[in-house]
Amino acid sequence: MGTYNVHGGHNRIVPGASCYMDEVTEDRKITVGVIALLTSQGHTAYNCTDDSGRTQGQNLANIVAKCNSHSVDLDISIHQNAAKVDPGDGKTKGVEVFVHSTSSAAYAAAERVCKELSALGFTNRGVKVSTTLFVLRKTKAPAMLIEVGFVDDKDDVNLYNKVGNDAICRAIVKGILNKEVVSGGSTPVQSTTPAPTPAPSGSSYQAGEVYTLLADHLRVRTGPGTRYATKSRKRLTVNAKTNAYANGTLKKGTRVTCKEVRKNGSDIWIKIPSGWIAAYYGGKKYVG
């Protein structure tokens, strides 16, 4: 059986791309799904995602350190792409996978991952070689960096939502293992990150109450979900601007008044005077 490192790119402090979809949110969902499928097939998989690095350099260094602390067959980096905002032209921009060289032991698996993801409907942009990407250069094991669609292309996002997370994760794992992912018993996921905090009940947040942000660089959106656009600093209220960074994200410790509560599955969004923020999302509590 194989041994693998898997991680989502970026973090909430140094966020990735965001438009119709949020890269950090989705790459973590895919990471968890890929690990679960790998372990269900009897393989060992480690979650090497970093949520503490405060700069891009620290984030990358932390990821590589976690990866290199394990002896594995393959390092798998999950990302989403961005280019130019496309409201929809009837075709997807697609998926691509980066490796360090054509002689990399990850190259054949990267080709298969592209093929399996494109079978879901994404344009196959193919395997790309990069000698500059930090994760590909610095990990001890062969590595691939998967770009699962474009967050700023409405066609990619619509297809992503249509096929669903499970199908995407299965396509990636099928490409990695070069065989079908069979249903069956699962093996507990080995992880270097703590388990998610249990979801709070809907009554944990109430309109009219004042709460404190537990996370730094929290984004304000135009609606209750990652499909809504992120607001810039100039679109915030005067009070919010005093507690916001230059890019419009709010600082940890900011006090906010809840105007409305909206639940999306197990996720909870609250409306504040400036817009909508994630109070509990992807297994983590951001507002308390």
C-alpha cells in the first residue's frame, strides 16, 4: 500500500484566489475528501495543510516541513486557479497539474489526474512543468500541484458545484492510484492538523447580539456563501474600516453586531452592517 502527503494551499491569513468560489475553502474540502478516499483503500495519508503561516513564505515553509517529516510515495498539493473574471462563455477554462520535471515520478499520475478530472467535463489543460514552485522544489518525495478549475470562471464554478466534491475527489484518487476507487470500509485518517470543532447549534448566533472575530483576515461578502463576491475596504462601513486591513479583510478581535443568521448545511453565516461573514465554516468557528 502507498503512503501520501496531501495539503490544501494558502490559508486564511495569506488567502488564495477568490471570486465566484473561495480557493482556501474548497481546497481544504478536497484535501479531506482525497485523504478519506486514500485511507478507505488501505493507504496511509497525512494532512499537511498549514493554517498558521502569517506570510506566503511561512505558509509554504510550514507545508514543506510537514511533508518532509513523513516518508511518502507522493506529495499532493491541492489548489484552484484564477486568471481573468469570466461571467460565463459556455466553456470551462479547466484543470491542470504541475510537476517539477518530465522525469518526475509524479508525471504519469499527474497525466491521469488531468484525464480523470477532464472526464467530469473540465477542459484538460494538461501537465505543466514548473521549476519555480516552492512545494515542487523543496519536498523530498515526488510532488504534484493540482489546479482544480478556475474560481473566477463561472462555467468552471457551475460545473464544480454540479459534479460535487465527492466526484472530484474520486477522480483525483483514481488518477493517483491508477484504478477505480471501490466502496468499502474506511481507515481513520492520519492527520497533522486537529479535528474540526463540532458545529454549534443554530441558536449559538442570534440577531441583535454582539460577537468577536476569532480569526484574522476574515472576508466580508455580499451574500451568505463563498459564491458571493468579497467586499473591498472602500465598500465597508466607516466603523468596519477602522478594523480592516487594506484588502478589506477584518482583523481578529473585531466586535461585530449580528443582523441576521443564515445556515447552509452545517455552515453558519451572519450578516453584519458591512455584509456577510462566515461564523462557522468548514468545521471551524470564526466568530464567537
